[in-house]
Amino acid sequence: MTSLTIVRRVRARPSIVFEAMTTAEGIAQWWGPDAMPVLLAQADPRPGGRYRVRFLTADGLEHESSGEFLEVTPPTKIVMNWRWTGGVEDPGESRVEILLRAVAEGTEITFTHALLHDEESRRSHEAGWMGAFDKLETYVAGIG
């Protein structure tokens, strides 16, 4: 098993970033690695609540992930398990932890995706999340 950690700063308050990461409306604006749309976003951001996201990628393929929120501490921490529908991208369950910290220019995001199957999966997820965070950064900057 392997993991990846991404640290990113965005120009928005932690409460805005937290909402973008935990509500269906927010998730629909940024999830996915490229400019293609989110087709379905569902979220019940509470411990034991579920989420489900389906998005289209530039290669014309649909991808869907779902899981359960394990910890939700507004506006600083989100922990959830993660599973790809069909298990194509990664055959097992993994874990996502997101920490949000207020900094002078907005929010520092420390994102860790752990328990990934292998190094190839880690690289693929890293590329996907980096693209998604580019979209998140644009989205939350427009909110304030």
C-alpha cells in the first residue's frame, strides 16, 4: 500500500473551502482531473454520512467514487473512506484526509490519500487530484 500527500494554498477562507469540499453543490464545481463536468454529486457531510461523485474525463470516460465520511470537523478536517465504483482505478478501499488551516492569503490544504494499491495507482491519483485542486482553486477564489 502507498499514499500521496499534496499541500496547496488557495485564496479563500477555510469555511469556504470546507463547504466546497463537503456539499454536493461545491463538489460539483471542482471534482475531477480536468475541465470536464461532474455528472452526479451527493454528499451527507457527517460521520457515517455517505458521498458519491460521478464525473467525465477528457478521454470521454465516466468515473465514479463513493464512500463514507468518517470525521467531519468544520472548517478544519474531513476524513473519508474512498472506493472507485467497479474498482478499475484502484481495486480496494482507500482513505482520504483533508486538513484546512487558515493562512494569511487564505487556506492551506494538506490532502492525504492513503492505502492506495500500488505506485501506479498513487501516480494516477496524484495527477487526478492535482487537476481537481486547480479547479478548486479557481472556484473558491471566485467566492472570496
